[in-house]
Amino acid sequence: MSNTYEQRRNISNWLRFQLELDAASAIDLDTNEQILHVAGRHIIVLLGRLVVPLFSLLLFGGFALYRATGGGFVVTGVGVQPGFDFVNWLFAVVIAALSLIWVALLVRGKPTRQARIVLGMIIAVLALLIYFRSIGGRIFYHDPQIFVGQAFDWINLVLLVLTLFSGVGVFFVSYDWLNDELILTNQRVIFDDDQVIIPRLLERRQQQQIFLEDVQDVSATTETYAKHLLGYGTIRVKSARINGDIVFASAREPMLMQQKIMGQVRALRKAMSDENYVRLVADHIYGQKAQASKPSPDIRKTTVWRWLNWLIPNNPEIDEQTSMITWRPHWLFLFKGLIGPFVWLTLGSLALVIGAALLLPSPLLIGLGTLFMLLVFFLWAAWEWEDYRNDLYILTPEKLIDIEKKPFGPEDRREAGLGAVNNISSQTSYISNLLGYGDVVVTTAGGGGAFTFERIPRPRDVVAKITEYNVRFKRADKNRSLNDMLGLLRHYHDAQLERDEINRPTL
């Protein structure tokens, strides 16, 4: 009994370690941020997802082994005595039972038509099997002397390939199961949802997060007796912001995660309150003003050779003085926009060469055609380049700015203060994750809709940087509120002194 318990504990520890490793690779942590707890999907979810690939693995692998050891399918003339045996009588009983069900469905009329068709097909197949076996045939027959050399024939090779694919499917399903987790840090709660085809290569990732300051409540429920006995359920992290909740279904040990999150929320609120009160007293009463720190704009950026900066600027561009960060779409979309102009240039050049060879036009016409072709090319390319440069996503210590501007034309500019941010999430498809770009969606309070930073490079880095700026802004905003409160108390105290409502302090 103790050995079984130790084995289960070792497997549990291994799974927890794997979840922590994946969580560390899934998010970019702030300087003072650390992962405190990770909750993954319950193993019952893995077992449900493994039904098809595991069944395929056993089916194809079993058939391959059966044929390799001398097994055959649907064979006749192997010396089997014709007639009814136990298996045929068993099939006959099954046919009789299915026929009764078919008649019962027939009474119910048209709504059961599809079910009756399926049952009729099953009955027909079983009847054919009975006939085939009654004349001496067998569906399965094992005789190594008859079925020789099947281990590596083309049928077994196909079965082995299907077995290999099924095994790979089992691995990928298991890996995908390990990549769904709810992550608790000392600053936020993150739901990381991955869909994996090829690990680290073809993955689709979506992330939602709530800052601990915005966590209103956390509930953990095991809706049924089965879930309660097996120890899994649903975790719902309720945000103080509208439409900012996180729901993590089929979570392992949901009650433990609920306690961890709420414990960290209470500890953070108490620590922030104590720290703010101490700082405010030192600042306003004893004149020990602390130096305000600015958020660090350090972030990985895409750089090109200096002589190409006029074409492809650094992404993002960073202003060290103001801590402003400006992103643009991934450089791939600049080249995508330039495909059209270069196709025009190529086809135009071919048309000029062929036309000059066949029609023998004058040099003036060739020159005018070349000039027109180049003019269209440069204007088209300049338009695409300007359109790329004018799509800006800007983060400052106080606000988010989304600018979409057509070349030399209309502009759509949206701004939102960081205090209005509800939720930050990132989304990547299989292809975009492979190429290193994705979307960052920032939802804000009010009816203005979400800010979507589209096709942006390294979306995880962007989420981490917006998170850092948001945390700093909210803490500074809370400090401003406390400063206002303390200032009001000072004015009230001075007014009481002026009206002699309290005694003046004596030295």
C-alpha cells in the first residue's frame, strides 16, 4: 500500500514539475515577479482526449502483430467444419435483440428513421457474418504455416505507419494536455491555453490575465459527486472589471488554487496598504520624499542593418527619456504589401522586353513605357511602405494609443488610460506562432471596445510590458488617492487649529 502511495506521489510531483516548467516558458515575468502556484487540467481530461489515438494505436498495432505472427482475415478453405457454432448462435441472439429494437423504433414513426437505418445495416452485416461462418469461413484465423511472410508486406507496412502516427498522436495529445494551466504569480493570475500540433513549432496560444489588485472573488466548484471524489472542478476568477473573468474548467485541486489566489490577494492588499501608509507618513509629515521610479522600457526588439533603418525601423522603437514604446506590425507584412509592386515590376519588364522584340517600337515609346512602369512601381511601393509605417501601437507610463492612418490621408486615433484597462490577452495561430507574431487584445472599461495590437512581433513580450506599466500606473494612482486623502486631513487639521478647536502643539 505504501509503495502505491509513493508511486502516485512521485507521478504527481513529476506532473507538477512539468506544469511549472511550461508555466515559466509560457509567460514573461516582470523584474520582481515570480510564479507561486500552477494548476493544470485533471488527468480525466487527458484520458478522454486519449480515447481515439490510444484506440487507434492498439488497433493498428494489434493488427500488425497479429498478421506478423501468422494471422489472417476473412479466410475460407482452411478445414473448418461448416455449420452453426457458439459464435454464430451468439450473433443470432444479437440479431434478434436488435430486430426487437428496430420494431419498437418503427412504431414511433418518422423521427426514428435514421436510427432504424443504422440498426438495419448492423443486422445485415451480422447476418452476412453468420452465413459466411456457417459455410466454413472465418473472419480471423491464425496459422503461421499458411500465412507466411506477412511481417513486412505492404499491408503490414501500412499498419505500422498508422501505428506510428497513432503513437505520435498519443504523445502530442499528452503534451497538449500539459500545456493548459492557470498560473498564479505575485502580481497576476494568467490562464494559458495552448493547442499543440508540433511542440515549440506549430502551437496556437491564447492567454488571459487578471491583476491581483483587480481580483474580486475566486470560486472553486466540483459540480458532481464524481468530480468531487476525483478531485477536479471549475475555477472562476472574478474581476472587478467588466467582462474580465477567467474560467478554468476541469482543474486539478481547484480548492487549493482558490485558497492560494485569495491568500495572495489578501497578502498583497495588506502589504500595499502598510507600505503606502508608511511612505505617506514619511513623505508628508517628516518630509522624507522618496524618489519616484519610472518603468523600464527595456524590451527585445527587431533590428536591421543601420543602412536599412530608413526602410524597416526598429520594432519596437523606444524613447528612453519618456519611457514610451512604439510597436508596428511585424516586418513580414511590409514585404507582403510589397509583393504587388514587385509583381507589377516583373510583369511590366517582361511585357516591355517582349513588346520591344515583336513590335520594334521607337526608343521614345520604350522610354515612356519604362518611365510609366517605374513610376507606378515606386508610387505603389511608397504607398505600402507609408501604410506600414503609419500603423502604430504606443505604450506610455499613463496610456495606450492605437493609430491607424492611411498614407497621406485619414487617421483613426484611439487612446485609453492604463487605469481603464480590464484585461490583457494574447492570441497566436499555428502559423503566426511559428513566424513570431500575434495579436494582443486589451479590453478597457466603457463601451469603446477593445484595443487590438494586430500582427505584432513577440506578443508575449508586449503583454508583459503592458502588464508592468499597468501595475505601476495602478499603484501610483492609488498613491495619488491616498495623497489626496492625507492632504484633506492636513487642511482639516489646519482649520481646527485656526478655530482653536484643538490645542496647538507646544515645544
